[in-house]
Amino acid sequence: MKKKNFLFFGLSIFVLFLFFLHINSNINACTMILCGKNSTKDGSILLAHNNDLPGSISSLIKIVPESKHKPEDKILFKNGLIIPQAKQTYRMLIMECYYGYSEGDAVAINQFQVSIAGGVSLKEDRNIKAKEADPIIKAGVSGYVRYIALQRSKSARECVELIGEMYSKYGISYPSGVGVADPNEVWYIEGGGGKCWVAQRVPDNSYLVVANGYRIGDIDFNDRENFIFPSYLKDYTIRKGLWDPNKGPLNFSRTFGRNRRIKNKFYNTRRVWRVQNLLTPSMPQLPGLSKYPFVLRPDKKVTVKRLVGVLRDYYNKTQFDTMNKTPLSSELKERSIGVFSTVHTDVIQLRNWMPAEIGAVLWGGLGSSLSTPYIPYYFGIKGVLKSFRLAENDFDCKSAYWNFKCLAMLIKSNSLKLINKVLLKWQEFEDSLFSLQSLVEEIALKLYHNSEESAKDFLTLYSYGLSLEALNIAKKLKEELKTKIDKKVYNFGINLF
């Protein structure tokens, strides 16, 4: 009887797993939040991102070393484009998908605390007129350009300028929005099509939310402190019939975006509304608008913990609550911030009063924000626990990603009853890390002043220990949830599908 029960449970979970991957196969969207240093509680630059892709795409954390290159060295893009390599590239701490950061689905920090906060696809938001007037250039640069620029930059502005230069020189093969920051300022750059792009600085006292829709509005061509754009942008948009200066400023989002989805025309904008509603509740806004303010000031100073909570939001206790809907495919109709298809999630913390090794922290989670913990990976670490840098597209029980992904699958099978159990466990785990952070950094700084290597060793051991603890908790949670589901299926004959 026990053997039969076990086989039945195993088959049920396997079928559910396949179904889980299938229903997420059409989900390809991300949410990004960029916070200026005066909008946060401790003066950090904070950057949050959910990278949402098909559920079968695994992710990992790794270190890309600083390197010197020969004059003849080249960089090859997957579409065949070849560009010169720099003489020197800087070290990066990176969270990426299994196929590598060259496709752009990654977040990273370099040794000067310059960071790529993540990207969002803008492909579906491009309107028909923009597609015809400024078509993408298939032989142009892809998301890989972000990390090429990051490896060559000592400031956020320099990184944005390098991305823009390569957009202009080679063309854009995929329109996207990218967050770029250093400990002093935050920038956001959008690609309108094959040639058009613009970047705007996020004010120090504000935050910006991006959710797969164009966000940059009127461009002030006289404000070079807050806007970066190609010299040809004005003439190009006029010549192509995209902009008439007699009718007002060039509004980038209106010119290139505002394509409404058929299934849910608020697929992008509702997430912007939700983040602004959570961080600035004093400014009531309707959830069904087509446009929201580019930036807002938070009512309360933002923290890492607060952003983690936002990344896990599924319209909790609102009319759009995705966990209260019975069809497993409900999130295709109402798109929340926290979804089970997320392949990696993070909050990046940058601080100019500490050396990069300690001041830059990637609070990273492999898998969905609803099923994974946020572990602090300091830039100074020398390595990453093997299971957290092990990721293939096929299931692997030794991979941290697949353990957290399986946990997400089990939650999704009965989300209302199981999600709180898992999130409470991770919140307890994370709260201990938040409370320890100042002490850990105090020790690391003391060690750093005497021996930089000792500080790095300390931070490496700290992240190793936390990673191992998180993985063990995940495995125990999996066994508990499997037991609950097994009993439910066998004793009550409930159909999970």
C-alpha cells in the first residue's frame, strides 16, 4: 500500500511539474524598481528586480574575474556581430541564467560599485508606427551590451554612455529598458527601436518602477545633467514622422510605446500602480490608468526588507489578488509582481562610504520571490557555494535553483494554504540577516583595514554558511509540503489539476 501511495504521489508531482512549466512558457516579463540614495533609509542606492522567464530556465550566481586582453581580441555576439574587446575588463559579481549573461537576462555589480540593475523587455509595448519607422536591427547589439559596458565602466553615467554609443554604432537587436547605477546616482535607459534610445536620471529623492512598458516621457534636450541621448535623435524622429516639434516635446513613451495587450491591457501598468501604491500610499491612484508618474517619492524611506516584500507582492488583499483565483493560469490574466515563473530575484545595495568589497551587496534569490530567500552576497566574496553556481536546463537535485524551483511548484499546487508557511520561514531567516548586517559589516571593515584578504575570507565564509543553511531549510520545507500534498491526494482523493 505504501509503495502504491508513493508511486501515485510521484506521478502526480511529475505531471504537475510538467504542467507548471507549460503554463509559464508564455510568461516573459520583469519588474524593476530603482531607488535614489535620498529615498532610502540609510542612504544606499537600492535596485530591485524580478527576472521572469519560462519556468524551465535555471539560474546561478558566479564571479567573473578582472582580465587583461590582447589588442586583437574580439567579442562575438550570437547573431554574428563582432566588436573589439577592451584592453582591460573589470571584475563582476553576477546572477545569470544558465545560458550566460550574454543574452542580457542577468544582474551584476563591478569592482567600482557600478551595477546593472536588470532589464525589462519592451518588445510587446512598441506600437505599430514605431516598429515601422524604427525597425530593430537583427545584426545589432543584444542585452550582452550591458555587461560589456559594465566591465569597462567606473561610473553609472559612463556605463550608460557606453551602452548608448554601442546602440548608435551597431543598432539595437532587442528593445529593452535597463537600470544602471553606482553608489551616487541611478539611470534608466530605453531602446525605442533599432536606432533610437534615451536615458534619464532618477532623482536622488525618488524611485522609478518599470514593468515592460515604456516609462520615459518628455525629453528635455537642454538638460544634459539628467538626460543622455544620441545626437541624431531629434532629426531622426522628425524625419521618420515620429515627432512633430510644433505639437510639443518629444515624449519617448508615447512615441514608441502604449501598445495595449488584448488579454489584459493593464498587464504592465497595473504593476507600476501597485508598487507606487505600496511605497507612496499617500498619493491615491486608480489601478486602471494607462500612464503613471515617471517617479515618486516614498512616504517612508525604503529599505532592503521593504523591497523584498514588494517583490513578493501578488496584489495581496486587493481585488486583483492572484492567489485567490482558482485557475492555475490566473496570473496570465492578472499579472502580479511576484509570480512563480521568476528565475532569479534580487535587491542590490550600493554604498559610497564603504569599499566596494563590503559596500556592494547582491541580496539574491534563485527562483521565484515566492519560494526563495534573499541571501547577501558581498562583492568581496572569493567564491560561491557550488550548488548555487550549478545550473543546467534539466532538473538537477544538486542545484540550489532546482531545489527552490521545486518548492515553488509545490506551493503553486495549493498556493493559498502553503505560500504563507514558506514565506514566514524565509522572512524569519531574512530578519536574522537584517539584524546581523551592521555587526557583520563592522567586523568586515575592521578586518579590511588590517588585511583586505582576511575581510574577503570572512565574507566568503559568511555567504557559504548562509547559502548552505538556506538550501537545507528549502529541502526540509519540500519534504513537509510533499507530505501534506501526499496525504491530501491519497486520503481525500483531491484532484490537483
